[in-house]
Amino acid sequence: KIIAPGRCFRRDAIDATHYYTFHQVEGLYVDHDVTLADLKGVLTAFAKKLLGEDVEVRFRPHFFPFTEPSVEYDFSCPVCKGKGCRICKYTGWIEISGAGMVDPEVFKAVGYDPDEYQGFAWGMGVERIAMVKFGIDDIRLFYENDLAFLRQF
């Protein structure tokens, strides 16, 4: 089990929910008999602990090179309650995390028997979580050096 924070850099188009740098927390859980249901349970429990029991979650199929199957994980938008707003790009949902089951080839590459061990991994942006939690509508606010804004946290 590991949870690792770090700063990331991406060549993303900058907008209200994307910036060229952000902080990410990644998790990896490896054990015997780990399933996708375990991953979904952990991430759903996280959402409900963070935003309350009323938050809805959804998992959408996606591709990531080191997990199979892979998913993207969304929260229902707590700001507009699913009606659509700038934060959720008028969809009612906010993408929070990429995740998936560790690909058996990854286990083989590090000397683990994939028939004996399974695991899941996820990564989520800290600023995006803060945006959802505190109703912030633009990720760029975190990087404008506005002390009045930053001291709120």
C-alpha cells in the first residue's frame, strides 16, 4: 500500500479546470484477490467522506497504459447539484481521477506473479479536489499568488 503526493507538469490547454502544473496524489494497493469492486468501493467511500453521503459517483471506461481495465472517476457537481455550471462544464459531473487494475504485465516486469497478486492504482489532482470541496470555479486562482485567496485554506 502506498499513497504518494507530487507536483505534475502537463502540456494541457489552460482553462478553468486544467493548468500546466498541479499537485497529484497517487495510490497503489497490491494484495491477494484484489478486484475492481475493491477499487470502486475505496473511491466511492472517499467521495462520500469528502463531500457527504449525497454525492453521486460514476466510473467511465478509459485507457491508461499501466492499468487494465482502466476507468475515469467522476463526482456529481456539488456546486450546481447536477444542473450544470462553469465548474462542471455544464455536464453535472466533475472528472476527479484516473484509476484501474494494475496490468498483469506490470507485475511480471517487477517479479510479481500476477496469478498470485492483483492491485489497483489511482491518481487525482489536489487542486481539482479543492475546487469541488470549496466551490472554486477556476484552477488558475491557486497560482495567481493572491494571498487573500490562498489564506482561506
